[in-house]
Amino acid sequence: MDESPEVAYEEEVEVLTAKEHQIILHNDDVNTFDHVIRCLVRICDQTPEQAEQCAYIVHYHGKCVVKTGAYEDLKPRCLLLLEEGLSAELV
């Protein structure tokens, strides 16, 4: 049985209002690859392999999305990255 148009509309509205935010890490000339990788593993819950790939993307492309999710989850993570001396922003 197909969903009524009202139920489908409500589901679509819920999806649209649950926008995910992103932490974007920017390149700098200060931090080492090892420091960036350790921070991404510890703060963003990445595997060492993911963190290494992100570090190379940041190095060669200038920036990389390192974590997506709810604003409430990402804000403290972004602040920790900044405290570690990394260039990060929450969008």
C-alpha cells in the first residue's frame, strides 16, 4: 500500500530540516602531518587511514571536510581542533 501524500510530505520536511553541518580543515604551514593525523583520529573519530587521507587532501587541495553531523556534536570537536592549533571551521 502506498503512503498517503501527507505522510510523504512530512517525511520530506523532516529530511530537509535535519541539515548536516561540516567541519572543514584548512591547510597551514605550521602543523605536521603527524599532528594533524593524531588530532583527526582523537577528535573526529577517524581511523588512522582516513586521517592520513584527509591530511593529504588538505595539503594538496587546501581544505577537506573531516566530519559531518549535527551542529551540537561538531561544535565542541571544531573547538578542540582549533585549540590544537589547526585551522578549522564549522559550516
